[in-house]
Amino acid sequence: MIDTAAGSSLSDGPDPTSSPADAPAPAKTAWRCELCGFVEEMDALPIGYGCPVCGAPRAQFKRIER
Ligand SMILES: [Zn+2]
């Protein structure tokens, strides 16, 4: 007896590739230093935050959304 385990039943259906290519990313908020143009990407600047580049205070940062 020949026991062939090769079941020739090729199911040519659509391959369900679970790859979330474009996940709906939330709106990113960033802050840009008005003095030197440094951009900090975070939701909100912490109190007492200062620009690491020019040392501008938090009030000098302008909120930008993209
Ligand atoms: Zn700065």
C-alpha cells in the first residue's frame, strides 16, 4: 500500500495576510521653539520645560499639529 500524504488540494483562495499597513495614527502634536526652531514631539510640554538648544522657556514654544 502506498500511503501518500500529499493531498493535492491546492486552495487558491485569497491569502489572509494580517499586516496592518496603515494604522490610523492619532494626530501628533509637536512644539516648536520660536527662537531656534527646535521641534519637540510630545503631547504637552511639562511645566518648567526649557528648550534644550537655546534654553528658551516653555512659553516660547508654539504648538504645531501634523
Ligand atoms: Zn530653542
